[in-house]
Amino acid sequence: MLKVLKSGFYTTIQDIGRFGFRDKGVPVSGIMDIETVYKLNALLENEEDAAVLEITMTGPTLEFEEDTFITLGGAEFLITLNNEPVDSYEVLKIKSGDILSYGRLKKGFRAYLAIKDGLKSQIFLGSRSYYPYINPKGIIKDRATIPYTKTSLFKPKLPELKVDNPLDEYVLAVGKGPEFTMLSDKQLEQLFFKEFTVANENNRMAYQLNEEISGHKVSMLTSATLPGTVQFTPSGKLIILMKDGQTTGGYPRILQLTDKAISILAQKKAGDTVLFRLI
């Protein structure tokens, strides 16, 4: 078992998502920064859908009750294992009784802890991912315990990974959304030739941006949306849906973020800057 001594601000269990239920209004949910977690699970030679801990803004203190192996990545925290600093993107051997502690956040917003063979929490609608109306047990609280498979024999083919720091990236690659053609030349210039800052209203459901572009009077029927859909309100505000975002919406869908762009945005907090680039 993984024993949670201190849970942190917002720590949840996530995998790649909950698919096949959007027609019932159920969001995909899942890992916000999937680009990071693919690397962490690959180092452990896990299946790509192995469940991990997603750690937001402040981190937990954890005690491992059985031997295993872990990898860490995403936002930069001061992290110690038995009071000794440890590095990200490196396979760490864990012994029974080891304690992992997250300290000060240095850069980014969401960190991830992957464990050999994944966390073995309960599955709801085909996924272990936390979503409050589907899997209320996926949010981690103090004194919680999370099952995992004991192992001490793993020999990683690749013990560490050198990665360019993705936390410094701020350009969001986007494709054209279904209502992209409604945009005027002035709106297009405002959209692609100025920077935007993340608003205080940002979470797993959606990120709002502070700056607005020229508004519109387009009325449309409620239509399907996806994680990464950029909605355009009549007042000119931009709302970017994230992994827990609703499955339909009534605002024009002018852009669609790539998976990598969603991962980049997931590491931004209020006041951080982003720029759209059309691909």
C-alpha cells in the first residue's frame, strides 16, 4: 500500500481517461499533462494507461509499505526520498518504509508520480481517473491508502531520460475549430499576434484567458466539444476546455488544441503567458 501522510493541495489518481461515455455527458477526465506521463510510464515499462498520481500546486508526503520502483516528472518541486533530494525522469528504487516528500514548487503547476505497474485503485466506467460525479474516491486525502503491486526484481532498460524543459514552452499549437470561418480579419489578428495571460479561473474543467478579442453576435445550437476546444463568448472572452470539461457547449468553437498544447497549458497558472500558433 501507498500510505498518504499528507495529501497536498489537490492530489488525484488519473490514467489516460474515461472513453466511450461522452454521449452520456461523461467527460474524458484523465491526466492533464499526458506528454509527461507517457515518458514516466515508459521508463517503468508500464502500459501507457497505468494510473499515476497527479499533484497540483503543493505536493504530498507518502510512505511506501512495499518495495517498488517509481518515476517523477512534470512541475519542478523540491522532492526528497528519506530526506535526500531526488531527480525527475529517473527510475528510483523504493524500499518498504521509504518516505517521499514534496517541498516548495519551483516551476510549473502539476507534477506526476508513476509507479511500477500503476496504482491499483478502483475502476469506474473503465477508468481509475478521478471525476467527482463518477469516482469520488479518486481524490487523495490525509491517511488514505492506495494499492500497488509489490516488486523488487525490475531492471529498467533505460534508467533515466534527458528531456528538454517543457515547462518553459508557452506556444500552443492549434487547429481550426468548426466555427473558425466566422472570425474576421481583425479577430484573427488579435488571436494570433498577441499574447494571452491565464486568468484566475483555471482548473481541470477549463482555463479562461484574461485578454479578450473583438466580440460577436453569432448564435448557434449546443454542439459537441472536446478537451482542448477553445470557446469564443459573445463578449470576446476565450475559454479553453480541459480534461474535465463539459461534453457540449453553445459558444463557437474557433480553435482546437493539440494534445501537446493541452499538456503545455496544464503546467500554466494564473498570470502565465501563452501564444496561439495555427498549424
